[in-house]
Amino acid sequence: MNDPASLRAEDLSKRFGTAVALDHISITVPAGECLALIGESGSGKTTLLRSLNRMVEPDSGTVYVDERPTRDVDPVALRRRMGYVPQDGGLLPHWRVRRNVGLVPWLAGDHASGARADEALRLVGMDPAVYAERWPSELSGGQRQRVAIARALAARPGILLLDEPFGALDAITRAELHDMFLQLHAELGMTAVLVTHDIREAIVLADEIAVVHAGRVEQQTTPQLLLAAPATPYVAALLARAGVT
């Protein structure tokens, strides 16, 4: 695993036509910590997440990894340093599990990509002897998400980006994957940014929470301080609607 890196977005703005997705937004994630981005649909969470690895290029502002501007880094090299888990897992249906998981090391020319894949599968609690040669269609929803997380970890990134990775799962499977994520974060110490619409999930998984509304951060703080002292009426209303006040 690469050393965890600090991550900072400063004054990012992004428009899609006339729609403002990011409005001078800033966040900070210290090395080794997990930040959850919460907010309603259309708040800008996913656009912000994808700006961090240059899948979306902001119109203005700067993203820093270990205080180095990402605009100075080749975007392909940057994305290989950041594991990314999309909402639907994004597994290639015509590739077996091991090949899916080993994709990034293979693209990087790592001749041990199969071994990297097996190591990553073990990290997420999937025995390669059982699962490596299965097709994605032969897996449950929870297993597919474990494989997607394994793929994001296989190249040993210092940063992990996750876009609502548990949102489509049933409550029992979500709880199991929450436990897995907490164990991974404790064991690997990677920096993580997690997009979720579920405040309770954010409270369980994150060191800090950033509440995103209309492309801006209303508040970034620890779960404890967020609950104790919401900074704006919007944050207070969001917590009240979620029943966590």
C-alpha cells in the first residue's frame, strides 16, 4: 500500500451549461482519514468527488495531493494513485473476478497483477480459491461491491474514492460491508472520501463529515460536533429529517 496522502480541494467551481455544480467549494482531508460527503441529490457531491481524480475538470480552483496541484500530474497517473469505486461497482461483465480486480496493476505493466488481485480479494474477505474465476453475474450484490472495492485497492493506492458504494444494498449486507470498510481503513490507513446520502452511514464510517448543499460546503467537522452544533439552518434541518438530532 502506498503511503496515505493528504487531499485538499480549494475554491473549486464547475458549471454544466447554466447549471452550477460546484460553487467555490473547498474541503480538506488529512492523510489517513475518511471524509464523508453528504447531501441531497444534485448537491454536487459526485461532481466534487470526480474532480479529485480529474474525471471532471473544474472550471477554476485547485486540487492538491500532498500539497502538489493535481493539474501538474498526468491524469492517468493520478487516477492510478487513487482507487475509485463507482456506485454500480463498474465491473466488466465479460471478465472474471481476478481479471477485474487486477485491471489497474495490469494496465500499469505489473507482471504480478494476478497476485495483486488475489491479495486485494483477501483484504475484502473473498477467498480467491472460491471467487477468482467466477463471473460478476454469478455474485450477489454485496459480493460485487466487495470485488469493486478490491479492484480499487489492488494497485495499493494511498487514496480511495467511493461514490455511494453501499447505497443499493439491503440493510444486512450494508452492515456487513460497513464492518469490512472500517476494518480496511484501520488496517491500511488509507485516505478516503466517501459520497453518501445516508447520514447514519457517514456517522459510522467517517472521521469527518462535509455537508454539501448547492455546490458549497455548509459545514465540515467530526460526526460528534456536527450532531452537537449544526452550523447552519440547512444542516440542522437535514439532521432533523434524518432523525439523528
